Amino acid sequence: MSRLGVKVGSVSLKSPLILASGTCNFGHELSEYYDLSILGGLSSKGLTIRPRAGNEGVRVAETYAGMLNSVGLQNPGVDYFIEHDLDYMRSLNTGVIVNVAGHSYDDYMEMIRKLEPHKDKIDALEINLSCPNVKAGCMSIGSDPDQVFEVVSGMRSLTGLPLWIKLTPNVTDIKSVAYSAQKAGADAVVLINTMLGMVIDIRTKRPVLHNNTGGYSGPAIKPVAVRMVAECSKALSIPIIGCGGIMDYKDVIEFMIAGASAVEIGTASLIHPTCPVDITEDLEKYCEENNIDISSLTGTLQLW
Ligand SMILES: Cc1cc2nc3c(=O)[nH]c(=O)nc-3n(C[C@H](O)[C@H](O)[C@H](O)COP(=O)(O)O)c2cc1C
């Protein structure tokens, strides 16, 4: 393994860099820009039982230091994904992370039952308990430690695949939600999904997004994400995957010092599709210069 190899529980990745769900689809488009096999993994667009067209009208808005989206889980449905995209993701020679969304306890169980027969092609299931852009389920489940416990326990009883639980920052106490996931048998937590926000057009006095609110991502949310990773790192014994506002290799190192075993890159790929290539090169150089393996950084934070 090179100096960039990391482990997230039982899952070995050749690099800590994973493309974040919803910002890389299933890899088809980005593979035209660079060889995705340099990555630790790719997290699929959030999948649901049935296909979803997503929300209507304007669905993205830029801000000074990030963007808001209210895509609303547009996806072809899990059956279509299994038939048309899963083998493609596997062929990319990188970690295959399948992102699962739902509106209810039963939805999540059905998703696991559909994916379980294909477990040989999947490295981990990333369970989205945090999407702010749908009317029911997802974030409302992920904001309540009891519901998180119930859903994760249910999924745990149905699969031996690694369960990475992706949590929402739109809560007062992230530790208690993350701890519930761990207690229910999660293999890792992913911190964070987007923060709920609004942008108003001052001419019309209406929100720019037709869903009124959207999920805020990009550089502005990084300090919130780093704080949550640091807090959970002290409270949990399972690995953490950091996500939120990563733009360059220093951001990756910051997340790892805070306690992340791996990281996900989202909005940065939408701005500079090849940024993971530069980040990989810079991380390799950093490890060489400091004579370290990247994994040695995880959890080295010294609080005052
Ligand atoms: C356009 C867009 C679509 C997204 N769709 C999903 C999704 O389907 N499932 C999910 O778990 N997260 C989704 N996310 C959240 C990202 O995976 C990531 O958690 C978030 O954007 C924060 O990281 P970033 O600041 O690097 O973008 C989406 C984000 C964006 C910008």
C-alpha cells in the first residue's frame, strides 16, 4: 500500500479521498476527466426504491462561499441502478459505496433487501439519514437518536455489509445521534451532509430555490464539519468519514487530525472536476516530505 492507504473499519481504501454522493452521479461523467481509480472510493447518487424526478424549478443557488441545492434525490431508482450502473461502478477499480435514502423505516429495509444479493460488488452502504430536501424521512429520521437507533438496528439485522451512517448537521447534539448509530451496529459515521439554508431574491422577495430551502455545502460549512468530527471522535469507537467544504489537501489533513479516517469531496468537484487529482498529488508529497503514512494523522488533535 502507498502512503495514502487507509482503513475504514474492515474496508481498505487506497486513498482517503471518496467522491461525495450527489456530486459524481455514478462516475460516468467524471471518468471522462480523469482516471477514477486514483480515488479511495465513489459514493453513488442517493438511491430510493422508486425512480424520483427530484424537485421542480430552480434547484441550485450559488453563495459567496458555497452553494445551496434542493435537487430532491433525483435518481433512477435502485433496480435500474443495479441493472445499469453497479457493474460500471465496480469496473472503475475504486471503492464502491452505495448511498441509500428513504422516507420511512420500511423503505430503508426494502433497500437493504434489494442490495444484499449484490453484496459482492459493494464495499459499503452509505445510509443517508440526512437529506434536507425531501418532505418525509431522511433528515427527520436522522435528527432523532431513537429513530436512528431503530433504523440502523433494523438494517444491521439484514446485512453484513459495512453500514456507514451519514448524519445531518442540523441538530443540536451530533454526538448523541452518532452514538445511537454506533450502539445500533453502524460500522462508521459520515459527517456531514448539507446545512439547511435559504437565499432570497430581493427583487421578488421570494426564495431563489423553488423548494424555498436547500442544503448548503462548500467551504463555508467546513468549520462546522470539522467541529462535529472532532466532537464525535472523542465520543465514538467506530471510524468517522469527514465531509464538508474540502477544497484542497490541507482541508483533508485538517479533517484527519480532527478524527476522520477518510474524507469525502463534494462541491469542490462541481467547481474543479479534476481537483481530486491535485489533492492526491499534494497529499503524496506531504506524506513523503514528512515521512508519514496519511493514516497516522487520524485523531491527532490536541485540544487546548
Ligand atoms: C448537488 C448536490 C447533491 C447532493 N446529493 C446528495 C445525495 O443524493 N445523498 C447524500 O447523502 N448527500 C448528497 N449531497 C451532500 C454531499 O454528499 C455532501 O455531504 C455535502 O455537499 C457536503 O460536502 P461538500 O461541502 O464537500 O459539498 C449532495 C450535495 C450536493 C451539492
